[in-house]
Amino acid sequence: METLISKVLDPVDIQILDILQKTANISNAELGRRVNLSPPATHARIKRLETEGYINRQVAILNQEKLGFDLLCFIFINTDIHQAEQLEVLEQNLEAMTEVLECHCLTGEFDYLLKVANKDRRELEEFIRKLNKLGISRIQTSLVLREIKQSTVLPIL
Amino acid sequence: METLISKVLDPVDIQILDILQKTANISNAELGRRVNLSPPATHARIKRLETEGYINRQVAILNQEKLGFDLLCFIFINTDIHQAEQLEVLEQNLEAMTEVLECHCLTGEFDYLLKVANKDRRELEEFIRKLNKLGISRIQTSLVLREIKQSTVLPIL
DNA sequence: GCTGAAAGTATAAATTC
DNA sequence: GAATTTATACTTTCAGC
């Protein structure tokens, strides 16, 4: 069974996407060499992949530890809000909090899962206090003891 | 109270890191303009930030949806392994699985939290079957219904 | 850290396959 | 229709200051 991808992306596109999602700071010439294409052809493909929305953005991944974010945690929350508009507000508030790296709406016991970065216990406490003002009925916090894997690489190959 | 960061990174460094963690595909010249520095000075700072390990890497963030990864989920697992060496093997296996985007060792009810990307129900089932062969005593899966926020930006400002 | 020049890249246009 | 080569503008990067 073939997926939708193959209808619009050929193997070279996939190769380019895979190289870029692992290291984006690579020259066109080098990328072209790896996929056996001239620099202009490579460049045109990247542009196409960008405009067609396959590449969202390019970012630098910073070193959490060196920047003092010792307290990564996952926070599971339930809300007692049921009105759609108020839920919208809650979600906008969660999104706007810079400590919140990720927020997912989940199936299962909890409504939302947050991934939160804080520098120390004091900051985390302050963050949870802010959370409690947003209409949260239940919070459960799990600290990250150790990172085993942290990646943004999708298995497209 | 001041953190350790300010002893080695000045405000311009922080500014550069913050711009790059939001958009890495920006020219030196443009970056220099934004932080009021000449291109060579900007470049030298980036190189320093890289060699000193503040910048881990630069990556392209791909569009999960467009690439067919409809089934993002969080999987909570417990293991019945207690020997250090065998745990090491388990962790190496988890890390090696390309569907596993993240793996964290956690406090609380579960030992590990996995963030997993799959294309469909069939792939997910296969993944869970693979997991079960690694010495897992308990698995709980939560599907992501909706992404409210997905970011790699640390609140360094 | 700045300025200015040399080397290296990205990108557009013209050409070929 | 897509890739290559050629040509140009732009950026990075190395001196000297």
C-alpha cells in the first residue's frame, strides 16, 4: 500500500527532507552532492518543499542544560470547563505561556498534557500557581529524571 | 537573583540565541542588523555559541500532517527490569526505534514516557507489539487528539 | 568590534536534454 | 518538464586596524 506522500514527493524530495530535518545548516552545494543534483536544482526543490508546506521552519536547538533549564516536567491536567469559548480561552492562555513547550489534547484520563521547562523549583511552583488560575480542576506533575531521547526527526524513510 | 548564564552570556548572546531558536535560516547580515552588530562580529558570536555548546544543532521542522503522521501518541510504560545493564539495553532499544521521537525517564506512576509518531492504526499496533518484546510490564497509550502547541523554543529572555 | 577585500554561496536567466 | 551550465548578486570570512 502506498501513502499519499509518493504522489507528490519523489524519492529525492524525501531524501532532501530527511537530510534537512537532521541538519539544516548545510550548503546547497553539499546537499546537492548528497542527492546527486546540481545546486540550483537542489535549491529549487527546497523552495518548493517550503512553499508547499512540507518544511514548517528551520530552528536552532539550544542546549537546555547549559542554559539552566534543569527542571523539565510533564504536567497532566483536567479542566472543569465545558463551554467551547471558555476552552478556547484556556488553550490560548496555555499556548501563550513561554514555559509551556508543548501542549496536547489527549485521549484517556487527562484532558491535556503539557511539556514545561523551568529553571528551578521556585519557577516551577510559580508556574503551577499560574496554571491554577486558568480553570484547572486537577493537576499531576511528573519530573523528567533523565532524557533518553529528544528528537524532532520524523521516520519518513 | 542572577543565574549562571549571565556570567558567560551577555544580553546580545541571549538575543542571538533567541532569534536562532525561532528561525535559524536567517543570514548573518540580517541577524547582525537585528542585534546591532557587524556581520563578522555576529558570525564570531554564533561560532562561539556553537563551539561552547549552547547551540546543539540546526534542524528543519517538517509538517507532520502533510507527511502523513496522523497518529501521534504518548505511551507510558513500566518495566519489570531492575538490573542496570538490562535497563541500559532497554533504553538503547527505545532510542533506536525511529517512531520514538522522545523518551523520558520520569518520576511518578510510570517509568518512561514515550512520544511516538505513526502513520496509521496498523503501524501503531506493530510498534506496540515491538515494545512488548523489550521487557515492558505495563503500557498505557494516549492518542493526541489535537496539537495546541508544539515548540522547541526555551524561554531564555 | 569595525571596515574593506577575497572567497565562497545562493539565485536568476539562458540553454540543453 | 526538469536539470545543467553560465552569470550575477549576496554572504561569509579573513586581513589589518
